[in-house]
Amino acid sequence: MSSATSVEIPGYVAGTWDIDPSHSEVGFVVRHLVVTKVRGRFAEFSGSITTAENPLESSIEVEVALNSITTNNEYRDGHLRSAEFFESDKYSTMTYKANGARQDGDKFVLDGELTLKDVTKTVPLTFEFNGIGQHPDGRTVAGFTANASINRKDFNVNWEGVQNGIAVVADKVDIHIEVEAYLRQPEA
């Protein structure tokens, strides 16, 4: 998606940015037994953002290692990697790719393609630009916060646990992403 309309972003720099996984997070929240929320994250991921002269024509590509899931419970993590959930032995990664954004008030939306297991679907990712600055080592750094919600069953994550008539795991999964990215230096 692209737009002829450009937006003004203080300090904006066009270029290719590499996501720094040591200062970024791909996390999620899902309801457990309807009354509580379980949080988790993926420890291994990589990606890049290409910012165009017109910010609304920018793109992103991210790859997440499904085997790197952690919820601070080894038993649950193993279950999530199993055939009942992610099948991470068969599907090692999930990817998100978007070309172009649209503005929605003070936020932006990427209508990108999420591929999880054997399914690819458009998933709107709402994000906020947190700013651009200089790292103490001289590199240009930018920050973003992004959120989305998906129905896990849309991606063939269909496990149906029921306890006392209550679904053990909700279908809706909220995704929360914090990104710190560094502008690639031109090759000499």
C-alpha cells in the first residue's frame, strides 16, 4: 500500500534500518481460562525496515524463530512448540512483510502479510514512531512501538483445551512489539 500523501516526521531519515534484537521485543498476550493473561515473547528474530523519502511508502520484513518462544514455563513452552500449536519442528519461522503504510490519527498502520505455519493473511499492525536519535557510538537509531491482534485459529493454531467447560486458551492473541533499529551505513 502506498499513498501520494507524505507526512512530516521530525528527524526522519530515509534508508535501510536493521532491527537490533538485543534492544527490541516481539511479545504476545493471550487469555488463560478467561480470567488471566499469559505473556510470552520470542527471543530470536531479525528484520529490516526500509524508510522511503515518503514515510508512507516504507517497508518492513521480519522473521521470527518459533522455537525461541518463552513464557517462563518450560512445560508450556514445549507444548507451544508442539504439533498442537506452532509445529516448530515443521515450521521454523513466522514472517511479516509490509510495503507501505497509512496514517490513522497520530499513529500509522502497516497492512502487511503475516505467514504463520502454512497460512498467510493480511494483519494490520498499528505502530507509533518513538523518535530518531544518535547512539553514543555515533550510529543513527530509531524506535517504534507496534500492536496487532490475531485469531490464532486463522493460522491453523487450533488446539482446543477445555477445563470445566471453559476454554483454556483464548483464540484472540494480542501482539506487542518494541523495536530499536540502526541506520545501515553506506558501504565504502
